[in-house]
Amino acid sequence: MRLRLRVWRQRSSEGAGRLVNYAVEGVEGDMSFLEMLDLLNQDLATQGEEPVAFDHDCREGICGSCSLVINGVPHGPRTATTACQLYMRHFRDGQEIVVEPWRAAAFPIIRDLIVDRGALDRVLQAGGYVSVNAGSAPDANTLPVARRLAERAFQAASCIGCGACVAACPNASAMLFVAAKLGQLNALPQGQPERTHRAIALVEAMDVEGFGNCGNHYECVAVCPKSIPRDFIARLNREFFRSAMIAHEFGSPHPSGELEE
């Protein structure tokens, strides 16, 4: 299979970038998208040209590093799929494919297709954690958790923090990411002592990092590789207003010991 690529090339965040045309031959249907880029880079290295810089790690749809916009869609045309798990059999022979990095003010370009997603890490550092020393892993039945809460926590915890939701949102909002991290911790007993503080801290950190406001477009849900549902955003909004009311009443966020219903 032969493909025509238009790849974003940019030496640094300070320099200007542009789309460069490449032709890739010998592409097999069982190759992943990243393996196809490896083939391109092999050809470029053979010709003495600079290879295309792109981010990757596990190549198993777990790490969230493969931050590529493929033909205008984060992670490409397949739903619930990361770029590293997108196979070339889903493209046509001779097709033109445009490959770009995430486009968001909070994700500055480092080089070519690599962006700095450290803003997501800093948001988590603001409140996406449990500070209590829980010690070693307890026995399974030591702390009973209702099944619906455990399933909700597992669903939220499947978020890999790739940033596709931000890249797809017209406002570059990180609401789905923040909602998943908040929902993961707030659904479990271990997350209750810091529940109120967490909601305010995460939302405020998201604003500081330059992410936009949610406009209920739900493009984030459409491109999420782990199919995080939009109702987590509604829960985040309710949790934030609840925390703001408690902070207003008591003068500061006041932890609550009750589980979310």
C-alpha cells in the first residue's frame, strides 16, 4: 500500500511550523499507525533527512503518549482507539493522510508532533490524589465498597490522560479529564476526606493552566479512546457547586464523609 502523508514539521515551540508532503510505500494493513511512521522515518534516515519526531511509549493503548491528530480527528477515525492501536487496514491505498499534533494553548509544541502535556500533570498535582498513607494493599473485603461505586471508579480510572478530549474541544477544555480523575477518587471511601478540597483545587488548576470552559459540545466524548461518558462532567459540575457552597458557608472547603449518590 502506498500513502501520501502531510506531516506537521516544527523544530521548536519558538519556530514556525508547516505541513510537509511525504510518500510512504510498502505499508501493510497489519501495521499500526506508529509503525507506519517508523517506516517513514526509516526512509528519511536513509535519505539523510531529519526523522519526524513523535511521542510514544507502550504502543498498547495504555500510556496515552501517542498524541496525534489524524485527518482532523484526535487518534484518528476509529472510535475508542488510540493512535498506536489504529491499524493501516482502515485506510485506502493512495489515500492522503494529514498528521498534526494536539492543538491547544495549554499543550505547546516541543517538536514536530510532540507536545508538552505537563499541564495535565500539574492539574493532578493540585488535587488528584489521596494524601492519606494507606500502607500496603489491604485484603479485598477489609473495606467494603458498593458495586455501583466500584464500577464507577473503575470506569473513571480507565482515563489514560492522553489529552484527546482537549484537542477535540473547540474551547480546549480539560473537563472530561478532570471529571474522570475527580470521579475516580470521589466514588471510593479513601477519597472522602479531601473530597471537597479536591473539586475546587482541580477546577482552579485547570483554569490556571489555560484550559477553556466546557461548552457542552461533547466532542471530547466522541474521541475519548477509553469511552469515558459525559455524565462524569455533570457530576464534576455538581461536585464543584457543592464544594463552593460549603466553602462559602464555612469560610473554607470543609471535608465531607458521605459517599456520592
